[in-house]
Amino acid sequence: MTQRPHLDPSAFFLPGGSVGVLLLHGFTGAPTEMRLLGDYLNGRGYTVAAPLLPGHGTRVEDMNGYSWRDWVRHAEAALIDLQSHCATVFVGGLSLGSLIGIYLVAQHPDVAGLIAYSPAVLVASRSVWLAPLVKHFVPILSAPVSPSDLTDPEAGSRLWCYEQIPVPAVHETMRMAMRAMGLLPGLRVPLLVVYSTGDRTIHRDSGRYTFEVAGTPDKELLVLHNSGHALTVDSEWRLVAGRTAEFIEQHLK
């Protein structure tokens, strides 16, 4: 995954009806990874907002100038703005975006529901735990070269993200994950968790853990088997989008 010259990493807003959906992208990514989903939902009459989180969509060095609180504040401002346009709002987030979503709905119980895509509550690599130390010596690392977990050959062309790893920002993501984990038992809004068994970025148990620990009795789980971490752009994205729309419609009744 890399920066794509043909993609615009900017935020997008798609006007629709009185039901809104806030879509939050993942770590080092951009709203492009939420665009297929956003267009699908907007085509069904929903208003869709996808903000660009601080430090993203520019230079990798910029990410290290922001904390998890900055990401939350920016997403919260986007949520409040969307609520000013729509009577009912749902939140959906991919990876880091799902962690921010958990935090937002804990602070805003009037949100109608949360969709957590590839929730990054538990990560696959143990090396992230070295970030609090390494960040003081090496603020930016080269991303390890490894085969993509994406199954659609075209999926990578839909992603905009940094090629390097901003280490202080990794530490902030860890902090965000710990807060989200602590909030899960108290979660009360309807929840849909979507993850793939082919995801090599988060821990294989992260999606099910998120589902099982979430305190809400109104929760559903969708497990995919032919997608990678960025499941909103991969082979099963239409299944993900369709199930998202069904979840929203079920909770409007």
C-alpha cells in the first residue's frame, strides 16, 4: 500500500437525506479507503461525511505532531457537524477509525449505532510495544516488506497511505486502543463488528474480542474469509457495504 497520484486523500461530504453516516479511515490512511462504502450508502439516500484525520494525507512526518486526542477532537467536530445536518447519525470506522468510533459513541450515546471494520483493539505485531522507547531515537521507520493481505488485485489502487511508519504516532494509536478497550464493556449503542480471517494487521482475535467484550446487547458480527485488513476496498467490499446498509435500516425502525 502506498500513496497513489490518482487519488485525492482529502475529506469528502456527500449530501443526502436526514440519516447521516460518519466514516473514519485508518492509521496512515485517508478517506479514499472509505469512498466505495460512502458512495454506496449515499446512493441509498444517506448523507455521508468522511473527515481526514490530522497528520494524514500530507507527509508522514506530520503524523508525529499529533496525539490521539487530536484525532478524536477532529472526528468529534465532524460528528457534531453531521448531526447539524441530520436527525440520525451512525458512525463507522476502519482500524484506527473504529477505535475513535468506540470513543465517540461512548461520549455521544445519542449516536444511533457503530460499525467497527477491522477493529484494531488487539494488534498482530508485538513490535508495536517497543514504540514508546523507539520513538525517542527513530521517529520514522521504513515499512517492512511483506506480501499484501488484499485478495483483490485492484484493491491497492484504492488506497492512499504513507509508505513509512511514524513511530510516535504508533504509540498514540496504542494509547487510543487502550482507551477503546476500556470503554467497550460500557458500550450501549447498537454495534456491528466486521473483520476478516485473512487480516494480517490486527490480531486474529481482535474482531471477536471487540464483539464479545462490548457491553451492548444489540450487537452483530460479520466474519469475512476473502479480504485483507482494508476490507472496505477489497474483494468483499460490496458484502460489507450491503450489510452496513442493512444494519442502518434495521436500527431506523
